[in-house]
Amino acid sequence: MELTSLTATSPIDGRYRNKTEELADFFSEYALFKYRVLVEIEYFIALCEIPLAGLEKFEQKYFEKLRDVYREFSPTDATAIKNIEKTTNHDVKAVEYFVKECFNELGLEPFKEFIHFGLTSQDVNNTAVPISMKEAHQMVLLPMIEKLLNRINLLAFEWKQVSMLARTHGQAASPTKLGKEMYVFAERIENQLDLLKTVPFSGKFGGATGNMNAHIVAYPQVDWEEFANKFLKTKLKIHRQQTTTQIEHYDYIAAYFHNLARINTILIDLCRDIWTYISMDYFKQKIKEGEVGSSAMPHKVNPIDFENAEGNLGVANALLYHLSEKLPISRLQRDLTDSTVTRNVGVPIAHMLIAIKSLLKGFDKLILNESKLAEDLEKNWAVVAEAIQTVLRRENYPNPYEALKALTRTNEIISQASIHQFIDELEVAENIKTELKAITPENYTGLQLL
């Protein structure tokens, strides 16, 4: 069966292809080949710039032609590497042979043995993968998170004056502002983005077991540690781990994934709150002509975008936690378990992308039902009891908490009339009674944070 969006096993490349296709430039097999070719060619150019004995005669005019090999890398080129891999049964060796063929085409045969010189496959993989992750983060994921953050901030500002009954333990609590409750999520996301900026994308570059053995035995006069640090910093634009085994520690990648997981947890919290507000009729949803909410109940308009987002965020976190816990662990100097796992680094990011786009779509459908928010406040005059007893404490009134508890901790409906009757019976000055009667569920909302 031909692979299409309908026959794909994964919904990332099937049902949700239109939401995730931009990630193919960073996390597909094609992309992995492209980034490996980039590393091999930039490494060769860096060796020429030392210069090593044997490369003194290499002409710099060919540098840009070599860079064109990865800049113009095509699916046809990826297929060529895949065909070589059928023989080598080793994907990085296939990349090396592909680059050597490119050297042959450019008439650079005398220099091609300096391709992959002194390297192990993980020098290529453990730089190619973090480069792809860094670029995907900067070009796709971070802009989407920031777009969502901006949307949340706009909604917080739009709803900053909308009073709302708060609920703690599911019960009526001191009123708040809807905008402030949205800004809670904005601040939490901002905090996590600040932490995320501190996590570098790092790579390993040190030969077979991390000691640059082959480099040193061939050219002992070269400061290979300085070379490797400079190569990763200036050419590949990533941080180099100084002391490694055959593979990168993956500790920074684990920190990155943990950070993304915390952002997702915050967004799951947001999804569930909005879902609950919709169920409470605080929000209605725009109706689109032709859409069906239920196959059986014609009246339903379901909060599907927030449910879709919550589900995909959960899948993303399951994978992010597995990646974070598995990748930093490798037997002795290296086992192969990281190889298959790192091929999945784009999967949780894809699920995040699906979720963020669903959230944005869901927010666009929301219609604030202010009358329902006002109705709930009016039904819950008991929430001003906190305000009244606090003012009475200020006035040194005896046992104010207990007095309000006796009034409000009952199954009877507490109304404005019953609250005002209670105030009228207090033995306090008239100006205090006036002050207390001015407190309502709608205006008892505390700080104006926005």
C-alpha cells in the first residue's frame, strides 16, 4: 500500500500531517541525512583551515561548492544515501560514502580520505541531532509557544474586568477576575520559557571513546581539544561536552525535554480549566455551518479543540519523560539503545505542535457568556463573608469568624437580603455597616493585576 496521509501508521504523518509537516525539515530521515552531511562537510572544511598536512593544497574556492551539497540537499540525495546503506547496513557510513562521491564529482578525489577523519558515527549523530533540534526549536516550536502565550495574554487583557466566582475544592470561593485567572497561565509559561533559555543544545565530538585517540596519534602537534571546542561553537553553533564516552551525555537534552514537559503540564491544566468553564456555561462556542457535535445528539457543541490538545499534550509528555529518563543512561562507554530512541525526538514535539494549534483554534471559538458569570456571583453571596469578618476583625468585633460561620455554613440560600439583615443586626457604627453593605460578590475581587 502506498504511503499517504490516509495509509500512514502514525497520526503525525496521517490525520495531522497538515499540522506537523514543517517538522519534516528537521526530524525526518531525509533531514537526519542532511544534517549529517552538514557536519561531515563543515568538519572537512575546518580541517582544511588548520591546515593539516595533506590538506595544504586544498583550494578554498571549493568551500562554498561543498556547502552547496547540504544547502541544496534533496530527497533524491537522501534516496542515494539510503541505497548505499543497503550495502553498508550502517547509515553514517553511507553518508560518508555519499560525500566521497560528491568529492569525486567535484574532482577532489585526492582529499576524500579526510572525510570522517578520526571520527566515530556518534561524533556525527551527536552533533547532527542537537543542531536539528535547535533549529526546529527556534524556527517552529518556540514561535508557536510564543504565539499561544501572546493569545493568552490578549485574552487576559480582554477579560481583565470580568468578575467571576472562584472555586477552590470545587466549591464557591472568594471572587476573582477571569482575566487574572488567564494571566496565571501566561506567567507560568513565561517562567518556563525563561528556564528553557538557560538550557544549551550540546553535542559530543571526541572520536571513538571521547578521547580523540585517532586524531592525536595522526597529528600529535595539533591541539585537538581546542579545535573541537571551536568547531562546535563557531561552525555548528552548539555547546561541546568536554568529557564524554563514545556518546553525548544527553543530560542537557533531558533538561530540555523536562522543560517542555512542564510547559505541557501547564497547558493541560489550562485545557481542563477552559473545558470546565465551558461545561459551566461561562463560555459558549461559535457554531460552524455543517459541523456535527454528536452523531446522536443534535444539540451538542463539544469542546473538542481543548480535548484534542489535552490528549496530544499527554502523549507528548509520556514520550518526553521516556526520552529524558532513557537517553542519559548507557552501559559503560556506549550501547546502542540511544540510537533508536533519538530517532523519535521529533515525535513529542509534533504532538506539542498539534496541541498548540488546537488550543489556538479553540480560543478562537470561545464566546464569553457574561450573564452566566454574573448569575453565579449573584447566587453566591456567602462569598462576601470573608470580607465582612475581616473588616470586623479590624474593628475588634468579638468572634467575627464564628459569627459569619453560623450565618453561612448552612444549607439555606444566602442572599443579599440575608447578608444585609446580618449587617443591620451588628453592634457597630453606621459607617461600618455602610462599608460592609457596599461589598458585593462582583466587586470583592482584590488586586487589579492587569
